[in-house]
Amino acid sequence: MAKRRTKKQVSSERAVPHVRAFLGQRVRDLRAQRGFSQERLGHGASLSGKFIGEVERGEKSISIDSLYRVSVALAVPLRQLVDVPTRSRRPRRA
């Protein structure tokens, strides 16, 4: 018998692609600002250029360890990569 998912779990699962896409775009923008190719960034972070591309396109998740190495290679604080803006919530009506 399949286990039922809670509303919170479903909401969290829907947020993951959004976060991956945001993070990938942030990595791509910072990489481009520095004039790095995906291969160069990958080499500096001890990752493959192919993997960097997959992260930038939001296709792959990246571990916190690898993300830290990317931040070092880009010479930015890790916080700058992971500071994902939250969607504003509308106040609930009484």
C-alpha cells in the first residue's frame, strides 16, 4: 500500500526544481561575469564541465561540498550562491 504524502511534502517537492533552476542560473551568471568556461569552472572546483552545465540547466542537484568548491573557484561567499529569494506570501484574511 502506498504511503500518502502530506501537503507540506508535496509543496517541498514542487519547490526543488525552482531552487535548482535559481541556483543554476546564479552559477551561470557568476561564471559568465568572470569569463570562465564551464570546463574552467569545473577544473577549478574539481568537477567536470559537463556536470557544471547540468547544474546550470537545473538538471542535476549539487551537494553542499561541491557547491562550496564552486564558490571558492568563483571567489564568492557560499551565501551568495544559495541566497534564494522566497516568494512573498499574501496575508491571510480573517
